[in-house]
Amino acid sequence: MADEGDIRNIVVIGGGIIGCTTAYFLTRHPKYDRTKHRIALLESTKIAGGASGKAGGLLALWAYPKNIVPLSYRLHAQLAAEHDGAERWGYRGVHCGQLMAHGRRKSADKKTVVEDKIDGNSVSLQKRSQAALKTLRAAGVPPDLDWVATEGFMAYEQMGNPNTTAQVHPYLFTTSMAQLAEAEGVEIILGRVTELGMPSGKMESVSYIANGDDENAVKTIPASTVILAAGPWTRSVYPPAPISALRAHSVTIRPTRPVSAYALFTEITLPEDSGKRSRAPKRVSPEIYARPNNEVYACGEGDTLVPVPVSTDLVEVDDRRCQDVVDYVGSISDELCDGEVTARQACYLPNVDGAVAGPLIGGTGVQGLLMATGHTCWGIQNAPATGKLISEFVFDGRAKSANVAALNPQLAL
């Protein structure tokens, strides 16, 4: 057993995908020693309680920033192969394209499918008719993308294929990373950070209030190394952090039948009389991701109308914005229009303020304080690379797997 003087105390703040993959890769670094290194993952509410549990989960070689995307995309494949990610968190390659269409007006009874009396399955007769499929194929739509409506279709352009684009279920991926890190010695603590202790200009401790404890029951743990991975909440932990937040609404839908594995970036021109409220735009751009197990994720544009709350469990969901997303995607697909909405949700995405595009990965200038945040909408995609690079900063003193000089937090602080 190591002497107390040899112990290195590492605290990761934030139980989203960045914090969880950081904890995972810290325990996989060749220099990690459970007898000498104590790693705590400190999360204020629950693992994957924010965007990491409500994001789309798209992975792409054409994402940004280019200095970490290839590494992270490769690591996703490796993690899936090592831990049965296909089964555990829905990892799979997908097709991806940009779709332009005119949205259809919703019928009075909404339903556009009929019941198959023989086997009880609901099918879209319009979609599966040979004439409809022939029209879509002639317009360049792949043959297996048979769950978009023929009427109003304008154009389709391929953006990626299963070799360059993939997906995971964000909540399952994030919680799996946390479980795998915990199995290798990481202690998961649920509590709200109250202070970063650095009295002599270097990290020494972290103070927090454990969930369920009285506000005066502050606990302090030693911390020679602290990684800020709190996403849009980073500034509440470390005020100098140049991080702002964008709220995003999304829904999940169980379609009337299984749909093919496509991620669609859409531009939908709404019918003239579809705007129930004056704020409804004429053109909208929801993203639609078909997932395994007969689920489709769809999200709309972001907003800054409501400030970031104290914690993820207090995020305000605007049901009208969720319904807008449901209506938009239903206007181009019978399978979605007639499907069952299984979740209406909102989360906040972390953006980097200023000239640095982000994310911010590396040291802050304060000894022992590192930052891993500001990943915008590509947090799930870039989490493995971020975690691996942070583990190298911690144990090797520098990033070895990618050149991330342009992502140095000190450029933005």
C-alpha cells in the first residue's frame, strides 16, 4: 500500500459525457495505479442528467474541430469493440444526408396509416407503394430511406455513410463510461461544488455539499489535480471560465414501424397556414436521427430565453417548442406523424465565448487545474478524444495523441 505522501488526488467535476470519459481514460492510462491515485467524479445531480442524456448521439468524421475528430471517431469504434457498445449503448454506423422538403398540412384526424388486420402491424401504404418509392429514387433518395413523404420532396444530398458517420445512445454511453470507470476505482460523488481550494495559487482541495445534506454540511476533499468538465455549468464552478449556454429542445418518437438507419439534417418549408403563432418561422431545420430499438430522436433550433438553472434537474422544458419539433418532422413523414411521442425534453449546450472556437482542453494556468468543456453540439462525438487527452495532460504533462495547441484554455481565459 502506498504511503499517504505518495497519494495523488484527482477530482473530475461534472458527470456528463466529458467528465465520464475523462474518468474512464484516467483509469486506462498506463501510469494509473489504484494504490497511488485516488480519482473522484463529482456530479451535482445524476450521471448524464444534462445534455449527455438528452443529445442526439451523432458521430461523424466530418464534425469539428478537425484536430480531435479523427482520434475521437476512432476511439468510439475501439470502445464499442472492447465493451460491446453495439449492444450496450447502441453504437452503429448510419447514413447521413441533407433533406429539403415542403411540409404537409396535418389532416383533421392526423392519422395517415391504416391497421393491417392480418398481423396487427401499422404500415404507411403511401410510403410502401411502388409509385411513391419510384418517385423518391428518381429524385436521388436512397432506396431504403422510405419513411419520408413523396409529396413536397425537393432534394436530398448525401453527407456521410456508415464508414464516416455513426451514432450512440447518449444516456447509455455516458452511464456506461461512468460504470466502467467506477469498476476501475473511480469514486462517484453526488454533490454540488461550493469552492475550489487554491490558497497558494495551486489546487489543493474541493469543497462540496452532498445531495440531501444541509446547506451548512460542507465537505472538503484533497485535490492536487482538478478537471473542470461541467459543461454549461463550468462558470458556476470557476467564474473566469468563458463558457455560455444554449438551450435546446428535443423529442423522441416511436414510429409506426421500424425505420432505416439515417440521420437527416432537414430544411422544411412550412405550409402557409401552419404558423399557429407569429413566431413560427417559414423555414425550419429540425434534425432527425433514427435509433435502434424503433426510436427516432428529433431536435429543433436553440434559444437563450431562459438562463442556465442551478442544476440539470431544474431545466425548464417549453412544451410548445417540443410540439413544434413533433409537428415539423411529422409534416414530412407519416411514420413520425402517426408515431408515439415518448419524451419531450430540454438541455443546455456549452459554448466558448470569444475568438477561440473551442472546445477548451488543457491547463488553465493555475497549477493542477485543467479544463475540458465548451464542446457545443459535438460533445458526444468528441468526448473520447477529450478524455484521452486530459489523461495525458494529467499523467504525462502534455497531450500526445493529438495537437490541441489551438484548444488551450489559456487562449480564452
